[in-house]
Amino acid sequence: MRQRVFVIGATGFVGGAIARQFVSQGYDVTGLARSADAAQRLTAQGITPCHADLDQQLLATTGFARQADIIVFAAQVPPPVELEAMKALLAAPEWSGKTLLFLSGSGVLCQRTEGAWSAESFAEDDPFEPEPLAVARIEAERLVRGASSQGIRGMVIRPPLIWGPDDRGHVSMVYRSVSAVGAACYVGSGLATYSNVHVADIGRLFELAVVKGEGGALYHAAAGEIPNRWIAEAVARDLGCETRSVTLSEATEIWGEFGALIMSVSSRVRDAQTRKALGWSPHQLDMLSEIGEPRLRALAKPQRTKE
């Protein structure tokens, strides 16, 4: 009998890649869908849709999870919503023997450097000063890793910046800055660095965690690191425009408050323990291979405003 996987976030960028990886490996995959259109997209990918809204129908979501052998939480929702969902899922009965995988992110340990490089780089269980905005997510990580006391194999996967088809990460944000100010922008010195990994490699990591992972474990994943100024220089070469250093205030005007924060911090991780434990290694190594994609160049075009 095939193992049953329930993916919360299956219609999203990362959750979708995870769900498709399990489908490709012969698992019976279901995914949460909030609309009829979303359900149709899942069905087309071999994923059985479950109709519910995580925010509004948490009880229904818990019911779907109870029917699965493996539950993947990969919903892109605010950390407080994640935490409440984890509490509800772990409070559900009949969970003994199930596997729970929680998608976190290296943003929990980012360094607010205002665009400067940080010497800090974190392995899986290194201590760190938590990012204040991520306190709820860190608590959710703790709950999942401690679920073994309930007979649940809970694991946390904490990737850095994830890139790939249709991503909205740093490369796309730099292209958007050209639309806003006519130059490829970075904050401060532009040496702030996020480790990165391709979305397909994250899908493989989740499947390997199911096969080989240990309850209570934390797994990292990194394929490389590229400072933001290097990204801006690559975009500038592609578009034939200039690069520009901007202040945090200017960055907020370009990307919004949260976007400016993301473009100004360093978040560097190491994953040696994960590679050894799971036999994982990335296949896609160069995030700058995205440069020049038509969907990214389109972001650089001036946006028309309604009259």
C-alpha cells in the first residue's frame, strides 16, 4: 500500500515542488486547495485536492491530516498562523506513528547588517540570537521537534533563499528595482548574503527526510551564496543599466518595508550534518543562471499606472 502524503501549501511555490516530488516517487499525495481553480491545478499534477482554507477551516485541515501517513506543512503564512496551526495539528488525536515535516527558513537566524556582509554562518544546531519577527516560527520549530514525546516523527527543514521557476526571491526583486528607479539596486555596500538553494532540490530533501530522517531532527540545505551586489551587477549587465546603492529608507520605497528588510540582511547557513545524515546534495548550483529569463526581464519594465 502506498504511503499517503498530505501537503499543506501544495498550491504554493515551494509546497507545490514538494508535492510533485512525492508524486514522482509514487506516493499517494493530497494537497490543500482553497478554490476550485486551485483544486483543478492540483488534479492536473496528480495531486488529490482537499478543499479547505487553513486560516478559516483549521479543524477541516486537521481532519485531512489525520487520514495521512506523512503531513508536510509548507504553507506560506505569517509565523503566528504557522504556530497556531502546529498547535492544532499536534493536539489532534490518532497521531502516533505519523511523520510531520515543517518547512521553516533561515530567516529565523538572519543578521540585520543594513547591507553589509556578516561573518556569522550557522550549522543545523548552532546557537543563534533569534530574529525578532521569527519568534513564533522558532516556537513552531520547537513543537515539531519535540513531537516524539507523542509518538510523532517530527522534523524541521530550514532552507535559505529558494529559487527556481516563478520564484519571487532576490533576483526578481533586483529586476523590480529597475522598474522602480531605472537601476539595479542593492542596500548599503551590497555585501549582505543569503545562502540559496533551488526549489527542486528542496523537494528532494523533503522526500529524503521521509525515507531516512530521524524524529526531532533539524535539516539545513544550501547550494551556495551570492552577495546582493553581485546579483545587481548581473542584472545590470543583462539590461544594460547602472547599479545603485540605496539606503534602507530608499529600499522601503522600492520593495516595501519587509522587502527592504530581506534585501538588507545576511542569512548564511551550513548543511554538512544534513548531507551526511540524508545523503542529500544539490543538483542546481547557480542562482545567477536565472538572469535573462523573459519573466524576470518583464519585471524591469516600467509599470503603467491607472489614470
